[in-house]
Amino acid sequence: MHTPVSGFRFAAVASGIRKDGRIDTALAVADGPAVAAGLVTRNRVKAAPIVVASERLRAGSLRGVLVNSGCANACTGEAGLLAAKRATAAVAAELGVGEELIVPASTGVIGAVLPAEKIVARSGDLVRALSPAGVDDFALAICTTDRWPKVAEAVVEGPGGAARVLGIAKGAGMIHPDVGPPQATMLVFLFTDAKIPQSELARVLEPAGDRTFNAVTVDGDTSTNDLVLALASGASGVTPSGDALGAAFERVCRELARSMVKDGEGAQHVVDVCVSGLATEAEAREVARTVATSLLVKTALFGNDANWGRLLAAAGRAGVAFDPRRAGVRIAGVEIVRGGVTLGADAEAQAQKRMADAVEYAVELELGGGPGRFTYVTSDLGHGYIDVNAGYRS
Amino acid sequence: MHTPVSGFRFAAVASGIRKDGRIDTALAVADGPAVAAGLVTRNRVKAAPIVVASERLRAGSLRGVLVNSGCANACTGEAGLLAAKRATAAVAAELGVGEELIVPASTGVIGAVLPAEKIVARSGDLVRALSPAGVDDFALAICTTDRWPKVAEAVVEGPGGAARVLGIAKGAGMIHPDVGPPQATMLVFLFTDAKIPQSELARVLEPAGDRTFNAVTVDGDTSTNDLVLALASGASGVTPSGDALGAAFERVCRELARSMVKDGEGAQHVVDVCVSGLATEAEAREVARTVATSLLVKTALFGNDANWGRLLAAAGRAGVAFDPRRAGVRIAGVEIVRGGVTLGADAEAQAQKRMADAVEYAVELELGGGPGRFTYVTSDLGHGYIDVNAGYRS
């Protein structure tokens, strides 16, 4: 069980949105007004709950978040907006707070309108179940194809004491987040009891999200529902520096992001694609992203194939200038390419053995002498991914 | 058997580069100097044969092309360049022409140096086998994971008669060509007996390639070896207009490009992703490209799932502005989304039945009232792709 964060309570119930009867509706509520900031998908097609949450986030203060799995409520037009509002209004009424203080979040199949009446019918039970100890129920209820719930914690020191950060996330497919200041099949909720001004919370959330979630990929698809929401209750009475809180957010986000990749649909490995030696970090990021999302690379990783040719070919199509004759490649710590050419079959065989044995390893591409470096986290892609995604709706 | 194009002879032999003993080395030769133009991969990592071919293409005149399968001779440094030159020199010597008049092209595994000595040993046999009737041998020898050889033909009228265009291609994986004026697991060779100035040949080749090969995708990976080479013998004595020749090139290239997608590794369907209603063709192309390369879309196509939510979600992340509330979707001729929302389960079921029954169909996304439209050709992606690519080198 996870330690509660002071000032917050959590609960989950089965509303019958999911056909399998699992808990599917989660609520997190602050005891009083909480300072709020969020990042939402940059996808042009934004799900109804994202539209509603974006509006409500503008005030910078919220009381809670209502999350359901089983239905993304995306591409549902006016009916979807109304459903998101009806569900949050019912929960707000049970809590005795204004409906604009509860933001909705949804994950699941695209194209079906949220069956709000199912949540309305259980809203009383949901509110009554709220408890500081409800973290694990909350984390489980928001899972869809996830194989495990994702929770991470950090402590941040401030004058006079320590505040806590609790992160809860879901995400295993349609993972290639691209979130900005107000998307989710990735849903991330950060709860802290730090006392922090809204402007400071918003300022530190964006880089923490950008350096972590925006640097992982399962399938290169950015969802219509991605949301990162931070709520600060202030209940610890501790005011850490913004930078300290940002660093704690980044640690929690990194752990959650990595857990999502590890849980990538059908994935057997978590692979850090580390690109270095380019002129700028932006260039290194573009190359790392291209390699990390290459299907030929990801299927080679699935096959435990130290296929450095595919690595360099993917790097080469990123649109970034480098000299292939200076390229070096290291897989799982084994150097297999130097000066653009192979170090031979023995090195490759050694790398392949390590790939097969390790759950997590790094692929390092050194592409020159420049200072620019960036690491993207990816997974292998094999039959499990196809099985999950070719039959998801049936 | 395919009709020869006057002024050209073709041959293929087994040099033992491929372990399975199949014919793997092909030669096409013009009877005299041929006007030449080429497009090569824009990948920064260019295979040795691409480097050599680019140099030799500068002269605008060639005698022939030497192609091998089984080894891409990519990422092979100086040794790779030397090997490409040794192989072409041996063939040129047998032909009695300057080595700079024969361009090399290679396809196969990346990272191994071309075993030039194997080609040298068979160069005499290869030249002696040259025949106008050798087209089918040539087409077969350049195949790797292709399930069938790819040949297309067109006739182009000019004053006083007709000239012919013969296209031969290979390509089934690592297909997401991005070729420009001087990449290949896609190799395309266009032979014509038209009499055409080099400047005109070069001018019409680029748009023909851009509108066809650069608008198809199997896996989103752009190869280090892609090459489109056009040779004009002039032997027909007919000089068509550049536009007429360009149109004939485009017809041949479109047929070859479609054949490559149909042969996409593990593919069961060829799907035209038609995007319309955007402000410009460039915007429509970007959206069509994003949808056509989306893994979630391609796995849904594999599952015969009319998953329009994934279509719209992919369109939404293309970075192009449109109003999802105006979006319409039609799959295999069945309208399933209007005004951004579903037309119901019956329409989707009908679309799914047609998807399952058809080898080729269209996915149409109408995203507004603008004039911009573009069609990208893609394939579904399933277990066959994983099998081919996770174990390719073993």
C-alpha cells in the first residue's frame, strides 16, 4: 500500500462502463481548494474530457478529478461534452462543491459517448468511499491494457520540513505523448501536499513532463486524451523552492514514464536510446526519437538482433547532419561499431546475448564530437503488440 | 515474358552472395551511351553503391547498371566503396567500356561489405548472358523479401511513332522512400527507348518519383540504399515531349509503387488513404502520411477494424489545423462518420465486412471544405511483418 499525501482522499468503484465488471471509475479529491496545473495533448482531435478539463484548469484551483477507464469519450461531439459535464456535476453535488472544480479524464475506446448515467448512479457510493488510503484502488481503476498499476513517490525538502509528491499514471499503448500547457491514453496525476503558488506549479510542471513523458514511446501514436494534472493541497505547510519541486516532479514522472514503456503492449524490453555527439540537444533528440520509433529497430529489438545497420539507417533519416564514418554504436554495453564499421561478428554475438538476457539495456549511438545528447526510452515491438491492437475493440 | 525495350539487354546470374543459391546479380546494359538521371535516398547514411552511383550519375550518360541482392553494402566505410568499384570495374572490362559508365546498386543486409570477388568471378558469364529477353531474370535477381518480381510498362507517343518505358523494381520492407535528385531497399530502374535530352529526363523523373514512391509506405523506414535510375537509349528514334514521357514514367512508377505496398512484408491489404478538404496539398499530404504510417491505424487495418477513432486521432497529431467537428470518414465506400461523430454500429459493421472481403480499398478522410487533397498508399501491419523483421538476419 502506498503512503497517502496529506490533504487528499481517493476512491474507486465499478460503474459498469467496462464490460468485465472491474473497477472503472476513480475519484481523487482535495480536502480544500487545491492549486492546479495541467498539460494536455497537443493532438488537434481532443477528447471531450480534455476540452472540459482545459476550460476548468484555467482558474488554477480545483477540488478534484474524476477518471474513468473503458471509454475515452473522444470524437463524440456535443453529446460527449454534455456527458463529461453530467458525470462531474453529479460527483460535485455529492461533494457539495461547484461542478467547475472537478475535472474529468477518460481513457478507453474512442468514438463512444461516456455513459454518464452509470457514473451518476454510483456517484454517492464513490464519494462515500473516499479515503486517504484509496491510492491503490484509484491507480487500478484507471488502467486499461496496463498489466500493472503505476505509482511513484518522492519527497521534497523545504524550509521547516518535507513535502511529498505522489504520482499515479496509466498507459501502455497509444503512447507517444506530446503534451503541452493545457492528450491521454496516458493519464498522469501528481498530488503534492507542498504549499506552492499556482504560477510556480505551472512553471515546473511543463519541463518535468517534457523531459520525461515526451521522451518515451511505445508506438509513436499520440492520443486524443493525454493529460498530466498536478494538484497541490498545501496541507504539509511546507513551501519548497519551485526548482526542488520541479526536480521531484521530474523524478516521479521519469519513474512513471519508464513503467509505461516497460508495460508497452507486448513489450519484453525497455531500451534507452542514447544519442550523443551532435551539435545540439534538439538534434540529438530528433535522432533519438527517430531511432526509438523506427519499426525496423523495434522489431530487431524484439528479435534480440544487434542490428546496428537499422540503427544507423534510422538515425540517417532524421534530417540531422552527421558523418556516418565517425559513428560508434554500443548495445547493452558492448561496443559493436567504431568509425562507422562493424567490429565483427564476435562483438555482435556478445551484444545479442546480453540483449536476450536483459530486461532493460541501452543502445548508445555516438555520432560525432559535439555536445548535444538526448535519451529516448522505447520498447521492443512484437506479436503481443499486434494481438493487442488488431483486436482491441472486439 | 515482358517485351524488351529497344537498345537494352539484361541478364542475371547466381554469384553466391545469397546463401540460398538463387540468382542474385543482375546487369542491364545499353547498346550505346544512354542518357541517365537518378534519384537517391535522402537518408544521411548512404550505402557505398549510392555514393558511387551518385558520382557517376553526374556525367548524365551511362552504359548500364550492376545490381546485387543479398548484401546492401551499407555502413561499410572505405572497404564498401572499393568493393562497389571493383565489381563494376570487372563488368565494365568484360563489356569493354569505362568503369565510370556502370553504376552499382545493392540491396540486402546492412553492415556487410559486398563480396566483390564473387561478382568478379561471374562477370564474364553475366555479360555473355545479356539478352533483350533477360528482363524477367533481372527483375527476379534483385528481389529480397519480395514475394513477386515487379515490372510495369507504358507506351509514350511522340512525333513519328511511339517509344516504350519499362520499369523494374524491388521492395517490400524498409519501404518509406524519400528520394531526391542524387536510398534503396527500394530499387527502381526505368528503361526507355525514347530519344530525350538529359536535362529533360532529369526534370521529369523527380516529380514522377515524388508523386508515387514518396507517397507509399510499408513501415515508415527510409532505406540507406533507395535508388531510382532512368536510362534512355534513344533507340526508338522517337522524341516525345518531356511532359508525355513524365506522364508515362508516373504511370509506370505508380504501378510499381503499388505493387511494393501490396507486397509489403506480411501485408494482406493495399489501402489508399485519401485526405481531402484541407487548405493545401502539402497539409493534406502531411495528414495522409501521418495516418498511413500510424501503427495503431495499420494494426486496425490488419484486424479489419473500422476504427475511425484511430484514424482521426492520427490525423489530429499531424500538426495540421482542422475542425474535428466537420470530419467525415468513409471506409471501403461506406460512410461511417459525419460531422465528427459515428453514424452507428450498422455502418461500421458494413465497413468491416467490406474491409475483410477486399484486398484493396480506400480510407477517405474529409476534413473540411478546402481544396487540398492527397492520397498515400499503405498496407496493414500484422504478425507477418514481425516474423519477417524480427528474424531477418538469422
